[in-house]
Amino acid sequence: MNILVIGGSGGLGLALVQIFCELDATHRVIATYRSRQPDFSRTHLNWVQLDITQEAAIAKLFADCPDLTYIINAVGLLHSAAGNPEKTINKLDAGFFMDNIRVNTLSTLLLAKYARHALKHAQRSVFAALSARVGSISDNRLGGWYSYRCSKAALNMAVKTVSIEWQRTLPNCAVVALHPGTVTTELSAPFTGRTATQTHFTPDQSAQWLADIIMGLTPENTGQFIAFDGSQVDW
Ligand SMILES: NC(=O)c1ccc[n+]([C@@H]2O[C@H](COP(=O)([O-])OP(=O)(O)OC[C@H]3O[C@@H](n4cnc5c(N)ncnc54)[C@H](OP(=O)(O)O)[C@@H]3O)[C@@H](O)[C@H]2O)c1
């Protein structure tokens, strides 16, 4: 089995890489980082540098890839030096909005564009993107976080649309969006104090649930938005 984790340097991404590496030493794991290669190595793990906003780099990654069983996109942007999630529409910044779209939405579309041939084998496969419940339109009760919410809602549409196309062309592949819960990572760190009433999971805990879901998926699950506990999230 060959597994590709995009964003393997993130809180959830690295936890997923570690779980898949420990699963079976015969599995090959390929993981990407953008800025700094994590201090985690195994003989069957290959680290590759990748900026997900660079289409040519994504094309090159897949040109060098073997057949893949699982592709998991764990990159994400909620805050950066360029901006923070907006409490009000007055704070919307066009550049920060586009950064969110590039990382949270376009990344999965570009991965799908170049991943097809790596998934075109007879075995069951999974193409999964880490989304977020805040990208659910029907679940939006609090408002705010315009850039992140819109980029994740658009990601959900991207996942659903790819799943429909691939039902015809890659019928053994389950294409899904996953909600990991609120997880203590760099991405959530500035905001978890405000959600003290919510349960916060460690990256290891959430990643184990997500890995179990991924390993249990069949093509019948394609087009679903699934939370860490296995429940379906409304679009
Ligand atoms: N944490 C939560 O509570 C939570 C809740 C709901 C959904 N999620 C989703 O889960 C996913 C993982 O989040 P996380 O909490 O693990 O975040 P994280 O620890 O901040 O990790 C983010 C990852 O994205 C990568 N990344 C960002 N911009 C990139 C770019 N231009 N090119 C390549 N890689 C890039 C980072 O790479 P480098 O570190 O190498 O720069 C890092 O690997 C995200 O999609 C997030 O929206 C998280």
C-alpha cells in the first residue's frame, strides 16, 4: 500500500504520517512539508518539499509517484502573518481571502487534477481532504470567519464534484471531506480559548479516528462529509 499525506508537517498531518508508518513497515508513505522537514523518519517514509500553491510542483510530485492507495490532503490555513479570521465583514481583506482559497480549496482541486493516474488501479482507494464543520452552510450559526468558512464550503463543493466525476472514471475511489473536530494544533491555538465549552482533541487522538475512517471507507462512501466520530456532517 502506498500512502501520500500532503501537509505531513502539520499537527494533524504529522500524526497521520506517524500512524500510517507504524501500521505496517511494508507500506510506503510519502509525506510533504512546506517550510521545515519534520524530525521523524522511517525507512519506508519519504519526505518531499511542496508548496501546495505551486501547480507545477504538484504536477512534478505526481509524475514521480507510484500507484497510491490513500491520498490525504492535510494542509490548511486559518491565520497567518497576513491576516486572521474576520469577526466582521468590515475586516475582510482580499489578499487574505485569496490565500485561504489557494490553500484550503484550490489545493484539493489541483491534487485531484494530477492524482488521477496514480489512483487508476484496480484496488480500493481513498482521496480525502481535511475540511472543517465551519464550512457547512447548514451548520453556520455563529457567522464570522468569512475567508476560512468560504474556502472550506468551496472545498466541500470541490470534493462533492470530484466524487461525482470519479464515480464514472475511478469507480474504486472514495472521495471524501473529513472534519477532524477541534484539535490542539498551531492552526487552532489562537482560538481554542474561546471554545472552552467544546471538547479539544490531541492531534494523535483525532488522527487515529480519521485514519480508522479512511481505512474503512469503500467506494459507496464517495461524496460524503464525515466527522471524526464517523457521523455525517450536513453540507
Ligand atoms: N486544528 C483544528 O482544530 C481543525 C479543525 C477543523 C479542521 N481542521 C483542518 O485540518 C487540516 C490540518 O490542520 P492542522 O490543525 O493540522 O493545521 P497546522 O498544524 O497548522 O498544519 C497546517 C499544514 O498546512 C501546511 N501548509 C499551509 N500552507 C501551505 C502551503 N502553501 N503549501 C504547503 N503546505 C502548506 C503546513 O505546512 P508547513 O508547516 O510545512 O508550513 C502544515 O503542514 C486543515 O485543513 C484544517 O483546516 C483543523
